[in-house]
Amino acid sequence: MFNSNLIKAIVAVAIIAGGIYVIMIDEPAVPTGDINSIQPLPEQDEP
């Protein structure tokens, strides 16, 4: 019974540590700024 609880505790710690590691290492991509440079469409001669 003690071994089962020990294994569960080790697995839980490993999962939590892995999640924290991924969150700490993950670097979000820098926005390109394309959204701020939207140009209007050119006027059409005959729609």
C-alpha cells in the first residue's frame, strides 16, 4: 500500500514539474505588427 502511494506521489510531482517546466521555457512569438498596417482596398472601376 505504501509503495502505491509513493508511486502516485512521484508521478504527480513529475507531472506538475513538467507542466511548470513547459510554462517557464515556452516563449510566445513576438507579434509581427501586420494588424496595425491594414490598408484599404483600392477603388474598383465597375463592381
